[in-house]
Amino acid sequence: MSQEKIESEGVCHFCGKTFAKAGINRHLKTHLREMAPGKKNETSFLLKIEADPYYGVLPYFLSLWVDGETTMETIDGFLRAIWLECCGHMSAFRNPAARRQDLGDVSDPLLVKSLLESGNIKEFEKLMEGSEREIPMNRKSEKVFSPDLKLEYEYDFGSPTLLLITTMARYPFKADQPIVLLSRNEPLKLLCQTCRKEPATQTCTAHHWEEDSLFCPKCAKKHAKKCPDFGDYAAMPVVNSPRMGVCGYEGGTVDIERDGIYGG
């Protein structure tokens, strides 16, 4: 799905100003730093979520403010609602830096030995929690995220959509809600790959990985004459999601005003 370099920008939830993808999280931090500390042990996180560049070259992004009490299952549900859900596929969060087959796989075996010998069970459990590759869905965010931690998320193990989740910052106060959408890329300027002039409104899943798979309404009619699959099953809407054109995905159920096409 080749395109000229596509600009990606999002609107700040707090002030309504627009920033490029490269600067939006830096800007969001300025707002979050101004908030007063909460009660003892309260926590929240700023998360950056992107399509895995190995599988998706388009610059989709989400900036989420997540409360420390929020479970990974709730985050999973939000990602499904805004970007992914089509057929009830399975999903998973994973820590790519961690491998836990036995104690020898933990990054610092001397630390493990020391904790076990000293009877420091709480610290040992904390270490082992951080070393798990697949993260349980019932685990709270405060037990998972830490600054600069990078996680992988996979939706649909058959026709997967892979996301990268980076913890941008941790804060000593609660989020306003379990998950607050602080910014999302505005609909990308995806043009018809035939005429190169009009906004693309449809994609052909039979040609999804080829050069010409995005069409404006006029060019879509021409493509349908050459591709019988397009008229049968392969015509799918252009949506603001890295799941576009995969399986049966036709769009999200939250933030739908920004889920359409460029200029729509």
C-alpha cells in the first residue's frame, strides 16, 4: 500500500491544539505535569500506541492516559473498540524483552538467588511478574507499566494486527477515568492510488498488500470490472485504523467521528 510520505497529527484532549505525531506526547506531558499529586499509592500512565512498523507503514497512533487500577483486559477492550474488533478474535499483551522458561532465563539470576535466600518473597514475586512474556488480562496497569517499558499487543493470531505500546511517563495521581483518549491521529490523507487525486474511500482486500488497493468511488467502479472479488467480498471501507482491510473489520465503535476518511 505505497503512498507518498503521509503526515500524522492529533488534537490535544486538554487544550484542543493540533500537534504532529512526533510531538504530541511531549506536549501532553506538559499538561499532565501540572496536575497535583493524588493520595498515597495512586498512579496513572501516559501510553503511546502505534502500529508495529514491520507490519504497518501508516502512522496511526493513540495517546492514552490510563489509571493504575485499570486492568489489561480493560485496555484490551478499548483497543478492540477503537481500532480492532471484527470477529471476536483472541488477543494478547507480551513483553518482548522477557523470557520465562525457568529461573535461569531471568535477566539477573544472582538477584533471584539472593531474594530467595533472604526470604524476600514480595520482591521475588514482583521480579517474576515483570519477567513474564505474556501478561495476564486480569493484571492491573500499576503492576505492568513502568517508564520506557515497551510491550507488544497482538489481535487475531490468524490475520494479526500488531501494536507497540510504550510507557511514556508515570504520574502520582489517578486518571480521570480508567482510560482517557488524550489524542488520536486525525484521518490520514490517503488518496486513491489510481487517479492520485481524490480521497480513498474503499480498499480491496484481494489486493491489500499490492501497490494499488485504495480507490475513490469513481475508480472503485472501474476496479470492480477487473476484479470480480471486489464486488463479491473484497470491497472494504477506508477507516482510521491499522486493522483497515483485514478480515471483516469495518470500523470502530468509539471516537467514530475520527474513524472515517480524510476530508470526510
